[in-house]
Amino acid sequence: MKMPNYNQHVKFVRSKPYAFWHIIIENGERVGSVYLTDLDEVGISFVKRKKGKGLEEQVLKLIMKRHPRKRFFINISPKNKKFEILVKKYGFKMVQKTYEFETGF
């Protein structure tokens, strides 16, 4: 699946699919984004060269502080063990596993 370019993503975000959406900027450079949906779901993504550089914890703490909720949900790739450890550190617990089946169509 091809990722949308920046302008396509901005257009999508302006359609208001999220309660909040922020660009993550480090040293004047756009390095990722974080969103919060009306269903209290958090999504954090970074450009590849910034993954695993410690920004995840800063961003998670900031979104939870700026947008207090009764609860938060966050989906994590099974391959991202470091982030799984991080969210558990903050008291997140696993509530679901999701599986995919591709039919080839």
C-alpha cells in the first residue's frame, strides 16, 4: 500500500477524522505525527530515521497530558516490542489482538 504524500494527508486530516492531530517537530524538522480520535485512540508515527530515538515516550506523555481522557487506546505492531514495554510502563494493558487474512483479491 502506498503512503499518502504530505498534501494528501493534510487534506485527510482537515476532513476532521480525529479529535486532535499534531505534527511532531524536532529541531525545526517534521519527524512524525500523533492523533487522538473521538474514541480515545492514540496513533503515533515517525519517519523511519526517527523511530526508536526516544521521542515515543515524550510524545505519549504529552498527548495524555494535553488531552486528558478517562482512558486511552493505542494499537501497536507486534514487531514493536520496545513500544509495547513503554506503554505497559505507563499502565496500559492489552485488551485485544487483531488478526488479518488476505484473500488475494
